[in-house]
Amino acid sequence: MNAPITLPPAPVAVAELDLEHPDELHRPGRGEVFSPNGRVLALIRHRGQPLGLVTAEAAPGDRDGLCRALTAAAARELDLTAPDPRTATAAPPAGTPLVSVVVCTHDRADLLPRSLDALLAGTYRHTEVIVVDNAPSDRATELLVRLRYPGRVRYVHEPVPGLARARNRGLAVAHGEICAFADDDLLIDAGWAAALVDGFRADPRVGCVTGLVLPAELDTRAQIALERYCGYAKGFTVRSWSLAEPSDDPLFPFATGRLGTGANMAFRTGLLRSLGGFDPATSTGTPARGGEDLLSFLQVLTSGHTVVYRPDALVWHPHRRSMESLTTQVFGFGVGFGAYLAAAARRQPLLLAALLARVPRGIRQTLRRGTPAGGRRDPLMARLGRLELLGLVYGPVCYLRSVRMQRRADHSARP
């Protein structure tokens, strides 16, 4: 579903370099200047705007040589005259809508401050940050928010487990015209919220804006394998999708993972509420293992609105480090996608015939994922593909189990 990054087989340092300061190599998230040894995968920026990814290497300790090599690679491989994404749509000037940023978390008080500090330091100041503590085992997150961020971050407790439940809780208390969602372990770019707002300003029909997700590190075989297999990145070009616009994607509109990811998405608050929020039965933390973001993208499209992708709405995601975690994750991708398709057919039965017609092509694409065009199938990529397909078959069953579980939870919650 996603666009994998071309990577070497060995671990590679991740960095970013702005062509305005070509002698400075920073850690992801515009962190400190550093001098990595060996091969580097670098995000190339120009005046802060992301242009693309390049790789290069230099002698150990030769940071100047590495920066020169990366700059030369950028000149060869990237379109350095590409328009600024913020001006590509010629958006008219507008006010400053309040953005409610919902960060859902579960027992990760050690990771949460990194995301919250980045959000509060962002360039778009008209925001409110809401932390939704989902079925916590202790008060660590509550104490963190109340003691470290008094008056700057709102704390909300959601006792029923499930990411969709937590997101809906945040949506219910949001005051903003736009409601954005970010994972609790992300490195969030300073211009993230501003880029999301620009996506909505482009057209009043825009109901959802998604952004670029890049790997925060590629230190292990599992992290590299995830990027080779699917990854989260969707490229460096502004795009939009609607049912009124023809698409050359044969799996459109069902393969909504190509539109974005739940780790980096925003909606018009009123629209998302009118759609019923996120489906708790297609949620991480339930037997369905995910898919509520994909279903929400489809609902935005079928309601007559547009989904826009903005590469300048950038976050960095720390991938799972072990192979065991990777295989579990990829199987979960399949389960979540199967659950999402089952939920879509249950909500809109008229879509079922079109969906079934696309299944064979989707299976073929999954089996070829991670393989270069005309190249031999890598055994690891083949194994991951089989795991995802197995999860896909299992997904509808998990969705039905999750539906029953949510009904019991709703019944127990009633006074």
C-alpha cells in the first residue's frame, strides 16, 4: 500500500540536511548537529521544506566530506526547483483556526515528553494539546501532564482500552475547528501543524489532511526490512483524492492506506463528528488490531469530501527494533486491513461488489511488495507478504469478535 524507501541492506544512520546550511548535518527532528560514521540516509530540505531522501557515505569523521556527498547526491537525484508545498495550491489567506492535537497514549510516560515538547515548540501557535490516557495501569501519565505541563496540555482519561476509543474521547472534548492526531512516540517537525492547516485552507471540500512519516532510525535489520516492505512514507509530492476525480489506482478507493496513516492525520472536527468518529471495532488494542484510520479516510471520501496529502506535515517514527516484533506487526497490518474491509462492507453493502472485484489484484500486489520491478523475490519480503495475507484472511473474523467485545463494553458502561 505504501511507497518503500530504497535502502542498503545494512544499518544506516538517519539525518537531515538543509541546503541553506549545507555544512550542518542534524539528527531527525532538527536535532543536534552530529557526525555519523558510515552510510547515511538524509532528508534534504530547502528553507525547511522537505524535498526528498538521498544516501551517501564518507570516511569516518569526515563530516564535511559527507555533507558534500549528500549535497551532490541531492543535485543529481532530486528536483531542487520543485515548488514550495505551501504555495503549490495557491491557498488564499485565511484566519488562524484552532487546531486540537490529540495524543493518545498507554503506559508510555517515558516516551511522551518528546512528542509533547515538540508540539508545544511548533511554529503554529493556535493549538491545544490533549493527552488521552487510554486504560492506564497507573497514574504516571496523569502526573507527568499535570506536573510538567500545567495549563499547557489537557489530560483526559479513557478507561476502555482501544485506540479508536481514545481518539473518540479526544474528539469529543476538542475545541478546535481542526482535530489532528499524533502518536505518542513521534518526533514532530516544528512546521507540522502549520502544514496541516494549509492543507485545509486549499479547498473547503478538504475533509482530511495526512502527512509524511519518515523512519527516525534504521539501526536494525527489522527496521530496514519494514521500510523495504512497506514503510509509512508516501513521497514528497502534494496529492489529493476524491470520488469526483478519476484515479489511476486500480484499488482506489479501498486501499486507503495509500492516502496516509493514523500516525499523522487531521480532520475537520465537525465532519469527523458527523461521521461518528472512529469505529471502536476496527482499532488497535482490540482483536481487529487496527484499521480505524483507513475506515475514516474511506468515510471522508464517500461523504463527498477530499483527502489531501502534505509532505511538509512531517513526523519521524521510531520503528520496532526486533524481527519478532516486525513479524507480529506485519501480521497485524493484514488483520487490520481485513477488519477495515469487513467494516466498510458492513457499513456500506453497495461497495461489496466493487471491493470483491479488486481482491485478486490486491493479493498480487501484496505478494510482490518489497521486490524491485523485474527483480527476484527476497525470501524475507516473501515471508512478510504471506504473513500479511494470512492476517488479511483472519481480519474479518477478528472484526466480528471486536464488534461483540465493543457491545459488551458499551453495555457495561451504561449506568
